[in-house]
Amino acid sequence: MMELSPLYLERIQDATDRGIEREAVSLVMRLLDRRLGTIAPERKQQVRCLSVDRLEDLAEALLDFQSETDLIQWLDRLEEKSF
């Protein structure tokens, strides 16, 4: 049986990780659009920059959002924690 090279395996993992990240962003964006309607482009950009773990946190939190203000406050709290 042929063994795959470590470099090839790393590339496969990188591609898989990028795919997971892309799908997480897509899902959260659809959920935000459904829950809040159109949101400001700068907010969308902030969401796109989140890690997969943070996107998962946001997906859960947005169930309680009533307006874009809730999203802004959530993102602001996230920034405060990172300092």
C-alpha cells in the first residue's frame, strides 16, 4: 500500500480546514441575514474574520439577537476579551 507524503497530507488538511471555515462563514452569514435582515458591510467583514470557534459561538448567540445592535455589542465584547 502506498503511503502519502507528510507534505501532501498537510495540504489536504489545509484545504479541509479552509473548506470548513468557508462553510462556517457562509452558514453564519445566512443565519444573520435571516435573523436581522441586511447588515452593514463592515459588520459582515468582522464576521468573515472570525475563527471557526468564534463563528460557532456567534451562531449560538445570534438566536437571541433582535437587531444589528445586538451583533455589534457581541462583536465589541469579543474584541474587549481579546485585549
